[in-house]
Amino acid sequence: MKQNAFILISIILVNGYFAQDDSFCDTQTETSDLKIPLLPVYGKYQAFIEKNSDSETEEIVEYYDGSLNYGMVTYFLATIRTKMYLNYNLNELLWILGDNCKVYKLNESISLTPFEVININGSQHIASPLNSLLSIPGVEFKFLSSSNTIRGIPVNQWQACSKSPLLQKTIKITASFSNDKKWSPAVPIPSFPSIPIEVSIQYKADDETIPKTELYSFMKFKVVNFFQEEDYFTPKGIYCPGRQSIKDIPEIPDSFAFSSQVVSPFPNQFDKLGAIETLFEEYNLKNNLFHLVYSSANSISNEIHDFNTGLRYTFDRKTGSCTIAPLTNSELDVGKNGSYVYLRDPKEMFYFENKNYQYVGIKRLDGINCDVWIGQRDYNGINSTIEWYFLSDFWNASSNLASKREPVPLQIRMYVPLPLQDTPNKYTILEVKYNLFGFSKIPFIARDYDISSCNEEAEKRFFIFELGNDLSHLIRSNLYEFQRALLGVLQEQIRVTILRITRLQIVFDSDGVFALFTLLDRAKSYGPVSPPKDDLSLEDAVKKLKEAVSMDKIQIPFESPDDNDEYIVPVMRDSLREIGDYSEGFVEIHKQIIKRNFSNTALAVVTIVATLVGLTIGVFFIVLHKSNKIKLPFL
């Protein structure tokens, strides 16, 4: 990178000057009180600059933000693009050539940039190079003329000429600003009516007859009150080793769900061909479970990954079939530790467990402001770049702006370098996008993890018991929260893995509140995990259940969100009954309730479906009273 000519000239002239070459410098000037304009130190402006010298053209795009103490530059020279980002508050210069980025201390590398630095109240501050050039101590700019035009624009011109002992050359600088009395830019600037149009710098040694000229043409100069957020930040996919990160990446909750759309262009196809895959993913780190929904072969499949047992349950919605297989480390949610697998934690799931991420800034994604981080990681043996887009703090996923907002990831981008076909040592960048929708922190919902259809031939037991009726109104209004609490207590007391307690239902009746559930036998074998500490056989688990109910050990702590108080809901002693399979009978009863015009919230207590030899299936109602006066023979 060439050093900035404006700064070099300022240094050269400040460090000494003496008698000028009169034949070169003697230019007829006009008498005028016009002062040469200076750009505001705390202003914001942008300009396109074309530099012509040494038989080449260099294009420069400058962004100057004095209020944020920030500058941005893009150079174009011989098809090579160089970008610079100058953060004076962080004393950091990001220098990007192609796809490579280097980080410098700004105060040690300012000569690489087109901007200057000045001291304001003991802190370094961005300064316009044009201001520095036009404000060199001891160098006087004299008004030259107001009669010339440049690119058809009437201009006022000032000129200074001095000889440098360092270069042994005379330097003549001609600065041209628009004549605001005769011309106005396309976007008028009331606070700065005369804008820079051109700066000519000529060098001439005593033995030279023709001076060397550098010509800087300023175009599209305008003062701006607001830059787009994207203007301040490095381009997509550019990682800068050693860059300062001023903001930590958000913490992801332990339980969450989202839908995702994976957009993968095919390599070496110029983005003309690719594939889109849609998934639904639900993670529950507390219970060591993962739920996946995806489409394949014109059918929708569900998968439940149980990391307590190391088993994968796959359900085909079209055929109703279910298969059970050990988990493998090829699944997207699976981590590997030696010969065992485990459910990856949220940081691993979103690939920022290595902590080499850097905060980029705020960018827009489909019109949504996002906080963006960038990092690097190994992807199938290839060092790749990854970006994370999170909903910005200035946005809110909820209409209630006062509510606490959880982090919401919206997109993950992976940039993978792939070797070009038949071209050694050259790479193309494959960009893979993971679009995330409906991300939310969700609690465990037992019905989403029902594996009973995968265990139709396995032994199982069905139970019902009565709950204390005093808090039925709170249970009804917070049903899922209560089910989770009950499930946790049951699992602790009977010592089984959580998926073995299934089809849990809470039934409300005028005579009481009842809980029904199915207890499955344990898996015949486990997958590649440490054998679970608590996973008793079905017979031993039933013994534990009966003992816990008879000894009043099943007490369900339940916190009501209505008043944030915690309540204890007991299971009534001696209310435990083992029953038959209740699923089909419950459906039939529900239909009858609708026919009788009961309210939609009314639920049947329970129905036992019994098969009588030589007869069709009959449906029986069982009404359980607290007084226990009604006795049915099959109970």
C-alpha cells in the first residue's frame, strides 16, 4: 500500500522549507478576503476521489465520521481493491486486501491511510487529510482566482508554493472549491456551501523543466447525517485475526426450538444449482433429549434422540412405522467423547464454543437489524469462516417491548473454501446459509416425545391416581407446567428414564382431578452412552411407584405464574389403580361428551376398553368418587 500523498506532503513541508523556485511559483493572484474552506472536524461526509499520477489512475471512496471518530476507505488500483476501517476510539486499523485482513494499531500505521490524526482533550481523533494539507503551519495559501471552471463547475482557487529540503523539490499546491455564488451541488449543503472539487500537487526539481503532477478529483462529495449501518462494518465473510471484539455473543437457553431452512449451493456450479432443506429442531438439554422433524421421499419423518439411553426413534408419518437404532455421531445434534455420544450444548450447536468470534456490528437481514459476529472453525477438515446474525437489541421479537427478550438467532452463514476443479492452489468460496424461524425458549412438552408407538409389542403398565382437588383451578389454567412438575417427581421416585413415562393426561371431573400415564419397560439395549444410573426394570419401577404413593412421597411442587407462589399438590394415598389401555376408550368418551353438549373444557374421567371373548369391543364408563363407594370388578 502506498503512503498517503497528502500526509507525506504535510510531513515534508512541516519538517522544513526554504526559498521557493520563483519561476515555478510566481503565479498572478487576485485580491480577495475569501478564506479557504475547511471541513468540520466533527462532521460526516463522503467523497469519491480519482487520483491520476505516474500514468495510472487510482479510485478512492472515503467515509469520514467525526462524531463517531471513525473512517472508512476503499482503494481501487489495477483491479485490486483494498479496504480500510479506522476506529480511532479503539486505536485499530483493519486493512483488507482481497479476502485477507490484517489488524494494526492505528497510531502506528496512520501513514497507510488517507486520514490524519489530531489530539482533542488528550485523545486521538480523526482528521481530514485535506484540512491537514491546507493548514500546514507556515505555509500560506493565497487566493488565486474565481474565474476558472473544472468539469464545468465554477471554482474558487487557492495556491501555496514552497521548497522542501527533504525532497530538494519545490511543491506547488492548488486547491479548488466550488463557487457557491455561481453553482450549487445536486444535494445542497447549507452548512458547507463550497465543496472541494480538485487538488493539484506539482513537484519540480531545479534541474527539471516539466513538473510531476498528482491530480485529485473530488466527486459526489456530500455531507451526510446518517450512514447505513452496513457502511461501517467489514464485508461478509471477512475474518480479521487479532481484531478487538466489543460485544459478547448472546447466551442461548438450555431448551429451545426453531424451524430452519438450509440453503446449500452445489460446488463449482456458480450458484446456479443447489438444494434447500427444511427442518424443525427442538433441544432440551435439561432432559437430554432432541426432537427433529424433516421431509424425505415424499413423507414427513419425526426423530427423537434420547441421550439418556443412546437411542434414536424414527417415526414415518405416512406409514406409521417406527424404527429404533443407536445414535451415531453423524447426527447434527450429536457430539462424540471417545466411544460415547452426547447432546451438544447450545454453544456447540451454534458453533461458537471456540470463543474466537468477533463482533462485527449491526447489519440488515431482510430489513431486520441484526447484531453480527464472525469467527473461524474447522468444517470437515477445512478452515472455514462462520457468521451469526442475532436480532438486534433495538428490535424485539415480541409486541410487548417491556418484556424480557431472549436472544433470537436469525441466520448462520458458513463460508467454506473449496478447491477449483483442475486448478491447483485456487479456491472458490461455498456459502451455506441456515435461516432460522420462530426461535423460542420452550419448556419440555411430554406429548412431543411420545415413543409408545415404538414399543407396542413391549411390556407396559397403565395407571391412574387421584390428585388433591383444592388447587384444580390453578392446575387447569397452567396445565403444561403442572404436567412437567408431575413428570419430574414421578421420574425421581420410580427411577426410570424420562421417556418411559408416557401418555400422561390430567383429567378433571366434578369429583376430583386424576392423572393417567403409561409406564414402559426399559430398552432391551442401550446405545453408545454410559448406562443410565436410574433405569429400573418395569417390575421394580412399579414397586417403587406403589411404595411412593402409599407413603405420600409423591408431592408435586407447583409454582403458579399468577402470583409466583409455590404450592404443593399431593397424590391421594391409596388412590393408585392399575388399569387397562385407556387411549382408545378416551377417544370414544370424548365424542359422547360433545354429543351431550358439554363444554369444550369438560373431560372424561377415564374409560377402560375391555375385550370380551366372542363379543365386540364395548365401551365402559368408570366414575371414580373420592368416597370410593362405586366398585368395578375389573378394578
